[in-house]
Amino acid sequence: MAKSKKKSASKTSARKTSSKAAPKSSGSKKGAKASAPKHRAARVLPAGLTNDDKQRLLKPGQNYDSVAADSAAAWKANSRYLRIDGLSVGKFQSTVKKALRAWDKERVFRAKMDSKLQPLMDARMRLENDVMRNLLDLNAEVKTAARRRPELLDAFASLADFCSRGGGRPSSDGGDQGGGGGIGSSGGTPPS
């Protein structure tokens, strides 16, 4: 009995110390797995760019791909006259191909994302429309009832202010008059 406890304690301590340690094979067990199933390592994506990083990047002009292809062909034809440290024609062409593939992947992903996101955005916009109509109806009722009960104006002061400024819709200069960027804003910002 003491031996079986000792064996199980040594097995658990071996598992704790190293997940890559080969399991001990016992002569009595046939057909036991030699190792644990291997898991594919998760692909680590590079950290996203900050806004400052994005502003510092060079912006490619329109049709940069055709200009790059023409330049690569001309460089290849005149390679004996042109030398750039750390860059060859092949490396340049490879970078252009990678950029174009990345653009294609982004375009496909954006199309998939837009097709899934559009119904959600439409539903949100319909619900926000309903809320705005309800707020406008409530504001009209408060104004009517405030003739008899003036204290209602104080209780609904934020509603009256909100409706008098255009109901939170963006102004002509693109700023949000509503202050919260929520209901009625066309930017899709969730209410705060």
C-alpha cells in the first residue's frame, strides 16, 4: 500500500514539474500511449499599432502596386547600377506580394464582417429610433402636463435640454451635441 501511494505521488510531482516529461512506462501495460497529444501552438499576432504609430507610417498612393511592379522590373534590368543596403530586387518583390496578399485578406475579412455586422447595426438603429420617438413623445407630454404641475419641468430638465439641442444628433461640424454619443448619434458609439 505504501508503494502505490509513493508511485502516485511521484507521478503527480513529475506532471507538475514538466509537462513535456515522458511518462514512465511500466512493463505490465501494453499499448499505452507513449506521449500526450501535441497541441498546435496558438499563432501570436503582433501588437496593434497605436494612433501615433499609424500617423508615422508612410501612406501608399493609389496604384502603388503597379508602380512597384514597374519599378521592380526596371530595377532588375538595371541591377548592376543600383545597390541598396539590405534590399534586393527579390526581397522588394516579396514585400510587395505580401502587402497585396494582406490587402486581399483584409478585404475578404471586411466583407464577411460587414455582412454580419450590418443586421446588428440596423437593429440598433431601429431601436434607437424607437427610443428617440418615445423621448420626443414624453417631452411633449411633459410640456403639456407642466402647465398644471410646474415641478415636472425640474424633474425632466435633462430631457427638455436634450430635446432642445436637437435630440443628441451630430452637429454639422461632426461634433456630438448630445454629450454622451449614445442614442441618436450616427457614429455607432454605445451609450455611456
